[in-house]
Amino acid sequence: MAYRAEPPDGGWGWMVVLSAFFQSALVFGVLRSFGVFFVEFVAAFEEPAARVSWIASIGIAVQQFGSPVGSALSTKFGPRPAVMTGGILTALGMLLASFATSLTHLYLSIGLLSGSGWALTFTPTLACLSRYFSRRRSLAIGLALTGVGLSSFAFAPLFQWLINHYAWRGALLLVSALSLHLVACGALLRPLSLAEDPVVGGPGAQITSLLRHGPFLRYTVALTLITTGYFIPYVHLVAHLRDLGWDPLPAAFLLSVAAISDLVGRVASGWLGDAVPGPVARLLMLWTTLTGVILALYPVAEAPTGLVALTMAYGFTSGALTPVAFSVLPELVGTGKIYCGLGLVQMVESIGGLLGAPLSGYLRDVTGNYTASFVVAGAFLLAGSGVLITLPHFFCFSAPTSKPQDLVTEALDTKVPLPEEGLGED
């Protein structure tokens, strides 16, 4: 096995960026646009908003809670077969959901089965991408995750149009066909071996080390709080606008407005994450704080102009925090532990993904409107910002490093054989 001393910051890594671009679109683009189906499910099954909210929340939670499984399978077999298997499971779940006769059926098909497929696709791909880049990591992740913004812009009105013409069952059949493209995305992945890998040990040793790593644990808590409030607008914004008297199509189109701003925010934040000296966690805290404030202001805005302005601002800041959130982790634990580290983070923050949307729906059922829902969502993000301040060197203005200080780096100074093409694949 040949090892590269450092990530190549390019090469086949750009193909991995392309794969991650389409995967982020087919995973989180679908999730963000699922608020269009939310209204249809409430009417079709005559269930309260809190119960229907569990569909998306279970999917998010399973995707995150099952991420260590995806990481373990990627470590043993490589990310390519894991992601391709995940694409098949995701498409199968959407297919079975089109035949649903109860919410329990949707919990199992979309929440459990498609969520399991998402767990095998997203985390291994982002971890593989992080290993290909060091100096341009934030920009590469930002470009990869622009797929979420572009797909949200296209999927929200597309799904509404499909529902209008083919009903929600036919729309889910077509979403299943879209999800099957995850298999092709997985075929583009190529594992990369780095000189840091033998130093950090196997998965068991890495997990033990991470569970004793104070900054990693605090960062996990921060992301869990952020995730609790992060998805609320994408699940309940359409329903909130319907409560205010908006028609279905304009309400769905407002999600597309957020998607455009999200796209700009991800690219801008990715560029700033590499250009601004100091730890990336400081940028993450800024974007998280702004997102929390914007969410808390949603109940104040009732005029269409104000709602559009807030949605544009929310799209930018929520999109901006995503690439830097993934860039912080390699700075804390190193690229050698990125598979296990990212899997553990996704697993723990699944608590927030599981509880956020149902809590928002419960507050809507109790109070009769979404005022408390958006205020509480903003409070969760502000709490996560407070935890980020406790990370090491938060107020340092020197250039960041992609390796944690407590990592044993002497072995990295030894010469290692490099492949002729410089790709470092097995």
C-alpha cells in the first residue's frame, strides 16, 4: 500500500467534489424540499402536524445515527460500495412510500429505509472528500455542498408541480427514480491513503481516542444544538406560510428563494474559510449566531416583503455555516480520524435531528401558530454558538492547521512511497 504524505489538494479530488455535489443534492435537497409533502400527508392521513413531522425527523435521525455504520463499512470495504448500496436503499424506501396507507408505513419506508440509505452515502463521501484537500478544504466542501442549494431551488417547486399533476404517490415514485442516481455518484469515489493513517490506529483505537478528546466532545454538543433548530424552516416554513394565507405554489417557491441564498452562502463561506486566518470555528460561530437571530425574527414578519427578506437572509447564513462546520472537524481530530470522527458527530447530533421538527410541530399544535416554534429553534442555534466559543484557540488569529496538536506526528516525517500518478489510491 502506498501512502501520500499530505492530501493532494486536487487531482481526482475534484471528481470526488462532483460526486459529493450530486449526493448532497439527492440527500439534503430532497429533505429540505419535503415540506411540500408535509402538507399533503397532513391532509391525506388526517393526522396532527406533530405526528407527520416524525417522517422527516426519523429520516434525518437515522441518516445521522447510522453514520458510524457507513464510516465503518467505508473503512473496511472502501466508500464506493457503501455509497452505491446506500443509493439502492434510498430509492427503495421512496418507492415503497408511494404505496403507504398509514403514517407508520411512511415512518418505515422514508424514515427508516431511505434514512439508512442516506447514512451510507453522505458521511463516507464527505469524509473521503476531506482527505483529498487541506489548504482548499473549506472551498472544496463549499462547492460540493452547493448541490443542496441548487436542488432545493429546483426540487421545491418541482415537487409541488408533480403533486399537482400526479398526486403525492406519483411524485414519490419520481423521487425514487431521482434517488437511484446515488449509485452512479458512489462509482466516482476513489479511496486515498495518507501517511497519517498508520499513526492513528484502527477504528477501535480512534473511537477510544475521540471519546477522550474534550474539544471533540464539546464540538459534538454544539452541532447537536445547532441541528435541533437548523431544519425547522425546511419542514414547517410552507405550513407557516399557509397559516398566513399564502397559496401552495408561492409558499413552495419561497423555499427556492432560500435555496438561491444558500448557494451563494456556501461558496462565499468556503472561500472565507480558507482565506481568513485563524480557526474555522470562529466563522462557524458567526454564521450560527446570525442564523439563530433570523429564525427568532420569523414570527415578527407577516408582510410578504419581510418574509422574503428574512428567508433570503436565512438561506445565506444557514448555507454559510455548513461547509465550515465540516471543515472544523479535521482541525480538531486530524484527517486520519475523519471517518470515525465524522461518523460519531453525525450519530450524536441525530438527537437534534430527531427532536427538532416534532418539537416544532408540537408547539404549533399547542399554541395554534408557529411563533414559539421559530423562537425555540433560534434559541437552540444561539446555544450552539455559545459552546463553539469554548473550542481551543478560538481567539487565535494565526493560520489554522489541519492536524490536532495532540496527534503523534513524528511518523509523518518519515519518507513514504508515492504512486507515479500522485493519486495515492490503493
